Amino acid sequence: MPKGFTWTTLDVDKFATREMYGKILAEIAPTDDRIVVLTSDLMMSNKTGDFARAHPERFFNFGIAEQNMMGAAAGFAISGKIPFASTMAVFASLRCAEQLRTDIAYPNLNVRIISTHSGLSMGNGGTTHHSTEDIAITRSMANMTVIVPADANCCAKVIVESLEYQGPIYMRLGRGAEPIVYKGEFDFEIGKANTVREGGDVTVIACGICVMAAIKASRKLEKEGIGARVIDMHTIKPLDTEAIVKAADETGKIITMEEHNIIGGLGSAVGETIAEAGLGVKFKRLGIPDIYSTIGQPDDLYERYELDADGIYNAIKGLLQ
Amino acid sequence: MHQDALELQNKAVDIRKKIIELSAVAGGGHLGGSLSMADALVALYYHVLKYDPKNPDWPERDRFILSKGHGALGLCPVLCDAGYYAEEMMANFNDLDSPFGMHPDMNKIPGIEMSTGSLGHGLSVAVGVALSGKLDKADWRVFCLLGDGECDEGMVWEAAMSASHFKLGNLTAIVDRNGYSLDGPTEEIMALEPFAEKWRSFGWDCCEVDGHDMDQLLEAFDKVGDAGGDTPTCIISNTVKGKGVSFMENANEWHYAGCDDELTAQALEELEACRPERG
């Protein structure tokens, strides 16, 4: 195993979402000839190699030219294909913001933008490679669906469901070593939040890797007699406002948790919903506090920005005081 | 002379006059760049492209992408004349909720393959379309019309590099080389020359034509190979911005502008005077 970003290689204990992405695409490709896969010199770290080996004629590597890749993805889509275009989240959302908005979202094309290495998952790659603005950017694009799967199984569901879904999807994948939240059969529907832990005292609304951290904190709090509901808000847009209003009504306290700037992402979306519903609840957003995140291993960064189980545990205790 | 040339020269006069008339309806428009590209558009729509205006989604059609989306004022009357829609549909050009504005919307205007307007994007989209065509072993071809000024954009050259890399012989770029971008002559604002050499060095077959000489345009288009080829083609169409109207030619204040009734009448008269003698 090469030294460096050890978390981009296969993790034996956990199942990588990015690995799942490549595997599931390779598996379903024979059933749907509309599928094409595009990457920009990131075949190795995007784990699209499985697809490239199985279906080389439908795999296109655009080199280090993300904007051209996204424009070409639009071209595939207007030709009836379903392109899965993947690059790192920071490039997909920032460098290609205009291609996503003008070439893909505005004409409402069936492009699946698979952004990998989102949030803090590039760790010691530092700020240039951390992606803490992408949810805010993409959810402000009309027509765009924004999904943050919590684990590899959820990722697979999104990929499969996306084949029959109309319009563009921005799918945000993380470090590729997310612990498994969903085991066995589970319901998944784009736009419908999953309540993964019941509880009546407080609600954590999380997405991506934060879901498991919230589950762990909820388990710990249960032993203390505190019921912390955990909602996996895998679809940031269209937002399941019903689940938010219900949680606000029933628990009166909401904490959001995301690997993203606290401005513009899940926390903002939930806050807007609560405010418009006219609900007075205790409310806190966990995320990157509008700063540029520092260098460090991902786990250390999650701890620093209170995005681990201890962080959300302490935040809940604080809100309950 | 090419057997179709005279007829197409007449058609180009018709289209230029429609551009002026439409700009009067619309309260102004991108006149300079629409007039400069009119001959190439006429050559494409009345000689080169396969399409069925009654069935805009006909799978076997050739695909045309207007990368210089601000040329909508030039393209929309062509699509109308070709039969995609009735002229009345353009009566509220530029007005509230009109399908027609400065830049074309694929979901509002029949015959528009791709919504464009932000410069530099169209050739990348055309690359994706051409790759789809290759994947499906289709016979149809892809044509993309760019402005010269938009070739300042890096994305154009990302697309150019990928087109030769992917051996997109089914893709042809036409650059309307009218010599101006918004702020002035391209060679002063951001020099493009040696322009043809740039395309060749990116792996394209590239030729230069007088973009107002229908014979030369038709000859260049006729030389473009079928969809099975390996090398993309670039036709640099050397044109005059504002072509055909004396006060608009090479006068960059007419990049986007409108004529009053008097100037409209003068423009139409001058354009009519350009009509070739019917043989």
C-alpha cells in the first residue's frame, strides 16, 4: 500500500462509497446502454476503473480539464445518454460552477455529477482540496437535485434510482471510507429523509459521514435517558421539509450537522424551513464555522470542527441545558 | 461556380434583411456578429446539414450548436425560414416571456440543440455530442459555430485538444473570424494569430476561407469527410463584422445596437443592393 492518502486505497474494515460507485456502475451498465462514465484524470481515486475495464467504449477520460468534461457531459445528455461525470467536489462545484449551472442545470439535462473527496475528506491536502461550499453552490441552481449519501449502500441506491430520474443530480461523495449506516434492506427515495434513530428530546439532521457520528452520539445519550432523533437528510434538494417540521414540532430542538461551511448548506436549508414554518425551536448548526479548514488527517479535522460523535454529543448536551 | 452558390447568395441577402427587420422588432440586437456569420449559416442550413424541421428530434439529423450564442439574432430567422416555426412566433422577440432573446434556449425554440450564450462552452458540448455519435456508430455529423473572440476562452482549447484526442472526425468547427470582440479588434484585445496554426497544432485539419464567398464556403464544407473519419475539421471563416450594411461594417458600436426607422430603411436598401444577378 503506497504511503500518503491511505484512505483513498481500499479500506478493509469499511466499504468505500467511491469504490461502490465504480462497482455499481459497472454492474448496471449492461442493463442500460445510456450509461457513460466521464472522468478527468481521476480514474484511480474515483474508483471508476471497474467500469473502465468492463466497458472501455463507454468510458471517457478527459484529462485534467474538468470544464470540458462537464460541457461534454451536457453534450452526451442532449444525445440521450446518461453521463456520470466525476471529479473532486472542489473542482466540480467551483471550477465547473458555470458549466453545472449554464450547460447542465439550466437546460435541465440528465447529467449525474459525481463529486468525490468532498468536505474535509482530502485531509492533509488542505484548503485547496477541501470542499466546503459545494452544497451551497449547487442547491442554489434551479433544476439541480443535491444528494449526499451517508454510505456505500445509500450511494448504490442513488445510482440505480438516478437512471429513471429526470434532471441533473449533484451527488456528493466523501472520503470513501464512510462507516455503513444502512445494512440489509432499507427504503430509499430521493427527496425523502430517513429517520435512522428515533427520539423525542432533540433532533440531529445530518448528511454524509456525519450521520454515523450522530447515530453514535444518540446511542450514548440513550443510556443517559435522552432521546436524540437522527435524520439522514441525504437529499438536500428537493428538501424533505415535512420531516423537518415534524421533528421541530415533536422535539423542539434541532441541530444540523454537515461537512460544509455552516453558511449555505444543510444547516441553512433546515433553518429556512423552520423559520418559514413559524416554529420557535432551539437551533444550532454544526459545520465549518466560516473559516478555511486547516491541514490534518480527516479524523482529526472532524474532531476539530465538532463533526465527530463527541462533537455532536457535546452540542446536544449544550442545547439541552 | 458551385451550382448552389447563386441561390444561396440570394438566401443570404434574405436572411440579412430578416436580421435587420427582426432587430427592429426586438429593439436592437447583436447585429455585427449576426451579419458576419450569415453566409456560413446559409451554407450550413441550405446545403450541408441534414434535418427535418417537422421532426426536430429526428435521430438521423446532423447536429448544429451555436457556440457564439449571441448570434441567436442570426440563427433564429434561419430556423424560421427552414420551417421549424412560423414567423409570428418571433413577433415578441426580446419581450417578457418570449421564447426568443439575445441567446437561444433549447427548451423554448424548436431546432436549437443546445442553450448557449456563455462563450467558450459550445465546442465542449459538441465534443460530447460527437462522442455519442461515435459510440452509436451514427452517420450524422456535428457542426459547431464559434466566434473568434470566444477563442480567448481556455475551455475552447480544452475542447479542441479532446476532439483530436478522441478522433472526432464527425466534428466540424466553424469560426466566424470577424476580427472583433466586444472591446475592439481581436489582435489588439487578445491576439489570436497565428490562428489556423493553433488549430492545426491541436490536431485539427484547418482551412481558411473568405466567409462571404459562397463558393469558397461550399467547397470547404464539401471537403469535410463523413462521420467515420478520425480528424476534426476547423473552417476559419474570415468575415466582416456587420457585413452588408455600410455603417455597421467593422464598426464595433454595432456589436449590439438598434436602428431607428431611417437607418433600418437604409440598411435594408443596402442589403438588397448586394443581391446577385440571377443567372
